Amino acid sequence: MKWEVEEAYHKWLLRDYLNKVKKISRRTLRVLKYDQGQILVNDELTSVNRTLESGDCIQIIFPKENRGSFLEPEDIPLNIIFEDDDVLVLNKEPDIATIPSHHHQKGTLANGVIAHYDKQQLPYTIHVVTRLDRDTSGLLLIAKHRYSHSILSEEQKLGKINRLYEAIISGKLKNDSDSIELPIARNPNSIVERIVAQHGQHAVTHYKVEKEGHIGSLLEIRLETGRTHQIRVHFAYIGHPLLGDDLYGGDHHIMKRQALHCKSLAFHHPLTGERLEFQIELPEDMKKVVKFM
């Protein structure tokens, strides 16, 4: 990455310029310092404590990215909605894990993305910004390299990456729109399951009803927080588990996976600042259920 220092940042410390203007986190600056990255000003190696002059040329060389042991490239089809040099937006199908784990070491979306990078001769690893559960479908955001990931991770912490979900729950809710505010913690008896618990992390889910029927209710959902399994846990706790969600008590006779889909994704591009918005319709299995509700 290269930038020329503008007059407005004359006499700024390089550290502050990189952190506040170029949004390079303190953690990433440490990586640059200790993991064979380089920071140059006017083609000279320098420290982040340097005082800048207007017109200085700053160059950042990020260290080579190491891939995890499970990240072998696999020729897995990707439904690419948007791609440029910095970000990748995918429409994830259900029944595929996002990243490898001990349970799913191969055949994940990440393995397919690595193969996609290799075809372009890009030496990147996986930087998932908005992860989806294995059986959840819809829009998913990936940062292609360490710099864009650093910026998007901070945006996510600040709640500036917006997602809307659609879910089909069992039964009918009392209110057409409402919020669920209940803390979520890991179930001490499971490495996967989450529960509502007083000692858990703060979690808020907003919803509105889009359609009701004898099978269940179609909801539009917005998360204020992003806890693991948040939507699934919240609706199961209030007695309306997602259809197909057998982990949390959902009926799996109609749906064979949890009826959850990320339909909308909006964020600011990490380098240009442009607002990008994407939408994707429900997958066929959820469409069929909604049709006959």
C-alpha cells in the first residue's frame, strides 16, 4: 500500500497517521513490526514514531500470509456476488461449513476460496468478516487481505456492517415487531450449543413479522449484537425455535436445516469508503415452505 502525505497531516506522527487516517489497527502495526512486515517513508525503513512531512511517500509491505493446516485448495463452486482487489461477497448455500474445523476439515467454503485465490495467483489466506453457520444460507463477506480485514473488523465492532436475515419460526408471535434482549453463554455441557444465561454476553435481536400461517411465521431479523447462534438461541428460548433447527428443538420434518437466511448485506468499502449494498432472495427450500404457510 502506498500513500502521499497531504498538507493536513504535516507534522503528524506516522503511527497516528496509519491508525487514524488509514485505519490500520494497533494490532496490525505490531504484526508489521514483529512479523517481517515493512514500513517505509521515502523508500527508507522507519519506525512508527517518525514525524511526517507533507509530500512524504509512505509504503506498507505486509508480511506473507500463512494458511492454516486445513486450508487446502479445493475446486468448490462459489456463487460470487461481488469481487474486487479487496473484498469478496458470496451467496453461501446451506449444508456447507464456512471454515474448516475438527468436524469439517475439508469441503468448506474457505477451501473453495483458497482455490479461487490460487487461480488468480493471490498469496492470501482466509479472512471471514461475517461468518454463517453451516446450515445458514445467504450473503457472506470476506476480506481478501490483511489490510482490508483490519478495517472491516473495526467497522464490525462499531456496528457499521449491516445485515438482515429472514427466518421461519414455529408458531405465531404476540407482537408484529419487537426486540429480544437476553444474554447468551456457552452451554457448559456442550462445545457447540449456546444457552440464555444471566452470566452470558449481552445480546439483542430485533424482528418484524412478514407472513404468518399454519406452519409458522416468516420474520425479518436484524441483529444489534453478533453472538454465536444468537437468532437460533433467542427464538428457541421464547418458545418459537426455527424450523429445521434440531439443535434447539425445531421441527425438522418440514425443513431439513435451520430456516435461516442472510438476505441483505451493507458496508463501506474498506479502501474507497463507498457504500456497498447487496440483496439475495430466499433459497428454494425456504421459498417452498413460505408458499404453503
